[in-house]
Amino acid sequence: MDAPTKPHDPIQELALQIYIGLVSRAYGDTGGGERPRPQPKALAQMSFVLAQAFHAADREENPMTIAATAATKSAAKFDAADLDLGSLHKTR
């Protein structure tokens, strides 16, 4: 039986890329002397905060993302006349 696949999470993917970059800078610098290095968990938490901030700014500022969001919203047609509100008051 196949293992279930995880849903695509762009925030997690971006956070992973940020985390790898932060860890490589924090722990990969061998010529920096004995300076204190941040804890890996703190870097992971910072990665998620940065990824969420990036996605929020992307939705607000990026013209391509704004256009794609608008197209998605306009593609979903909604007509209030199609609703059957009378069924809300029927007893079951």
C-alpha cells in the first residue's frame, strides 16, 4: 500500500530553504572565531516567521500574485439566486 502524500505547503518549503541558508551561515563560518551561535530551534522558528512574512508581502505587493488571486476569485461564479434558503427553516 502506498504511503499517503503530504499536501503541498509552500510556507514549509520556503522555510526549509531559509533554514538551510541560516544554518550554513551560522555554523559554516569557520574563520569567525568563537562567537556565540544561535540554537538550531531558534533558527527554525525564525525561518517560519520569515517565510510567512514573505508570503504575506507577496500576496500584497507582487502584481503576478495579485492577478492570479483575482483570476481565481472571478473564476468561482456565485449567484445568490441559486441558494435555497427556504430549506433552512424546514424541520427535520
